[in-house]
Amino acid sequence: MKEKRIAIPSLHSNSIYLGGLLAIVGGFLDAYTFISRDGVFANAQTGNMVLFAVRAANGEWKGSLQYIPPIVAFVLGVLVSEIVKIPHVREIVYSYRRSILILECLVSIVVGFLPSSVPNIVITVCIAFVSSLQISTFNKIDKWGYNSTMTTGNLRTATQAAYLALKEQNPDAKKQFKDFFIIILAFIFGALSGTFSTTYIGNTSIWIASGILGIAVLLYHRDKGYYRKPASLK
């Protein structure tokens, strides 16, 4: 008898469901680091660059330097994500997409255990690094490029798709608008959740993000065919 699989939403790397979960995490982590870690963004390096420039222009050189390490960590994360795509490296790192999700989940768990005495820069560098891995590895919904940790580009794409959908009744544009609207809402929801939980729970609230990542890992793992019904249930 043909093997049956449990009917769950597809969570392949281009799936809107995975994109939504990662957008929630992206919004959550930005709110978390901004509130609990001296106004530094983990994901939005544009914001960090602007804040660096503003402080530097005002002569606050010491304060401006705190925005540099997350930017460097972000760049290193992008480089690592490109390196693991090299064929012989991919043979060593089995299922590199899943490995990156697991790494991000583990880093979030560890960060939650770190005491408040740990310098903020350590936290923001760790999160910026794994966030850049997420951005570089999971960067498409269906056939469209998107960003799970920043929403400016997504908002532009959604607006363009809405225009085409209304003007030309383009079915692809309608689907694109729907998907990107979901991603934008997911990011906002993540940012709201991160704000409230960090304010009222504190540093350990990051475990909420790690829990979402854990769910993403399990479902992504399942979608790749590793989980099967027991033979007795076939």
C-alpha cells in the first residue's frame, strides 16, 4: 500500500508558511534588541547605519561605535551563507537550510540564558549574525524575492503587485500581493509581540522566538520527508 503522509501545510524553503514564521521572528528580534539592548537593531542594518551617522555627527563617537559590530556580524553571516552553498561544502553540511534554522534557534535559546551583566554588544552581534544567515538563505516566496527581517522592500513589492492586480487583473500579481501582505502582517505581529514580551518578561522573552524557530525546524524537517507514519498506521 502506498505510504501516506500527514496532511500539513508545505514548509519548503519558498513556502509562504515558512516565510510567515520567519517574518514573525524577524520582527520579534528587532523589537527585542532595540528595547533590551540599547536601541541597537539586530536585523535592520540600515537603521544601525543611520544611528551611527547621527551619533557620529553629534560628536558621540563612543556611542556611535556600538552600531558597528552588528553591521560587521551581518556581513560575515552573509558571507558564511554563500560559502555553505559551494558544492563540496554542502556535502559536509547536510541540509544547510535546516542547519541554519537549528543554529538560529540554538543561539536564541542561549541568549535567553545569558545574564543582564553580559555586554549588549555580545547579544546583538550573535543575533545579527544568525539573522543575516536567515535573510540570505530564505529569501524567496514562491518565485519572488522577499526579506523576512526587514519590511521596506516587501512593502514596495506588495504595493506594485496591488497596482498590477487592480489595473490588469493579473492573477500572479494578486497572489504576490496576498503573499507579501501576509509577510508584512507577520512582521508587524512579531514586532508587537517582541515589544510587549520584552517589556513585561525581560531578556528571556527571546525564547518565544526560539520556540517559533523550533516549530519551523520541525515542520521543515517533516516537509522534507523525514517523518513517516508507523507501519502499523499505513
